[in-house]
Amino acid sequence: MSNTAKPVTGAKGGAVKKLVIIPAYNEQGGIERTVRDIMEHAPDFDYVVINDCSTDQTLEVCQKNGFHVINLPVNLGIGGGVQTGYAYAWRNGYDIAVQFDGDGQHNAKYLGAMADRLLSKNLDMVIGSRYIKKEGFQSTGLRRLGIRYFTALIKLVTGKKITDPTSGMRMAGRDVIGLYAKNYPKDYPEPESVVAIIKKGRQVDEIPVQMNAREEGVSSISPRKSVYYMIKVSLAILIAAVRR
């Protein structure tokens, strides 16, 4: 009898189809490095760049390199861009979809381990967390304080500890792809969308990853927006916690 493990199959019985969703707004300085990192370190994943009506040369960089890109005609924001990626994944039969920042902060070498955890543990989502081993870029002290606050709030309303609730490196299975394709938060969506699926009984876990400091561009959450961000996301988490 052979000792070879039976390969995991996708929803239709074939090989597992895996997609990297790369939302991109004004990421001309990092998008080429990001896509080539995926090609080199996660070659069994397809990818799609969601160009959210960038005003710089993001689209031109993608076109020049022959990258697979969806060019949105109007700016939808981070939530709309990510939802576009999930809708694409759902309609094209992907079993796994993972969000991946276009600014070079995420490392594609972890995608295989994330997929292994998702499939072997029969999970609905796996989050890449900076704060399990606390290695690599850890963000600013003020942001770490905010992240700890959201970790505590999510634990309070769901009973589940998420150490990196603002992580944009999140891998979803087919069921969650379908949920997010239909409904996805528009502003600062990561904590709210995680709470929503936990409250629906979906299984979420984290694995340790290292992230890089942003080398190009600026974050969408400026210091002037921090107070609004904290209030808005807190309210969104509370609403998501009571919504079914």
C-alpha cells in the first residue's frame, strides 16, 4: 500500500485553485516587486491586481509587465477594491483567496503555509499575524496600541483572540469568498469583516509572519484620521457583533 497522502482537492474535485487579490491605489513604486514576489515564492497561486482608479503610474506599470489587472473605472476605496477581488474569485471558481498588499509589506513566502493551515485544519480564514512571534516590522507604537485595543474589543464581543486584527494578509476559503463577494465593509474593513464571519460561526486562526516597512507611498490612515478610525471601527465591530 502506498504511503503517499491523498492530495487535497478543490470544490469541483480538481486541484485547489488559489488566488492572490492585490488591491492597489497609487502603488507604482511597489506593485512590480509585489507581483514578482508572488511569482517567485508562491508560483501555484494565480493573482489579480485591482487597480482602484490610481492617479499615478500603477496601471502603466502593470500593463508594461503584462500583469493580470482589473482596472476599476471609479475609485471604490479599499473595501470596494477587495470586494471586487472576492467577486472575481467567486465567479471564477477559486477555492482559496488571499488579500495581499501592493506596497511590498507582505511576504509571499508565507502563502503556502497559510494555505496548508487553512486546508489541514478545515478553517474558513487564516490571518498572517505580526504579533505572535513579534518579528519583523511591528508598526509604530501608537498603532500597536490601537491594535491591542481592537484585539481586546474583538475578544469581548466574539470570545476569540485575534492578535493582528488590522492585518491585510488574510486567506479565505470558498465559503467566506462567497460571503465577502456579496457583502464587504467599505472603510477600514479588516476588523469588522473578521468579526462578521466569527459571529456567523466560521473558524478563524492565525499564523506568525514577518512583514516589511512600507518603502513607497503613504498609509491610508493618517495621524489626522486616527481618532475617526478608532471610533468608526469600534462602532462597526459592535454592529457586526449583533448582526446576523
